[in-house]
Amino acid sequence: MKGEVHLIDSNILVYAYDYSDEIKNEKARKLLEECWTGKTEFAICLQNLSEFYIVITKKVKNPLEKKEAKEIVEEFIEFKNWKKLTQKESTLIKAMEIADKYNVGYYDALIAATMLENNLTRIYTEDVKDFNKIKELEVINPLL
């Protein structure tokens, strides 16, 4: 897997820190461990981290304390083996075009636009149904 950079979608990040589904938690943790141990490089964007923070502190069965979730987000930001994708003004326009062209939600389109503008086409996500509509992406559900 070395050399192939995949974006890790928000839902995979959440499953890695939410223990309510033991099987998904274990699979997500093992996947992220590959990056934390330096075996591979994964990518994230600020939107993924923002979504992670909201979901893990408010929308899971056993939410994390905000302080703990903030510390996790800071670890992602500071750790050098996570490629942090950047956005520009053109990313927003591209997201609007992707949302319209493929009839997907704007925030998924924004992740896709961010990936494409950073020359990334592979995404690990549980949201295969929506991301599969975007023909430029290779979508993999690592939780199966």
C-alpha cells in the first residue's frame, strides 16, 4: 500500500474512536494504525476533521468529551504522516459543479473536489453509494 495515498473519510475516523460497533471499530483502528505506525500515508482534509469532531462529540452512542476529541484532532494535524489536503476558492466552485453533475450532496462533493485538486482519487469510506457516483474517484469500503 506504500505510495498509494487514500483519503480517509470522516466515518472511518469516527469508527476508529467509537466503540459502539466493535467490528467496525476494530477494522477502522487497524486501518488508521497503518498510518500512525508509518507503514503508509493517508490523507485527510479539514472538513473530515470538522465532521469527526461534531459526530464523535454529539452523534454517537457514547460521545467523547470535547477536550478529548480536540486532542485527537490536534494529533491528526500535527502528525507528519497524515497528508493534509488544502482547499482554494476554486475548490468551492468545483464542489458545486460535482454536486450538480453527479447529484450528490454538497459536502461529499466538497471532499471530492478537495481530493481532485490535490491529485488524489482514492477514498476509504463507508459512504460508497454517494461517492461511487463521482466517476473520477476510486471508492473503497474498508469495513466490509
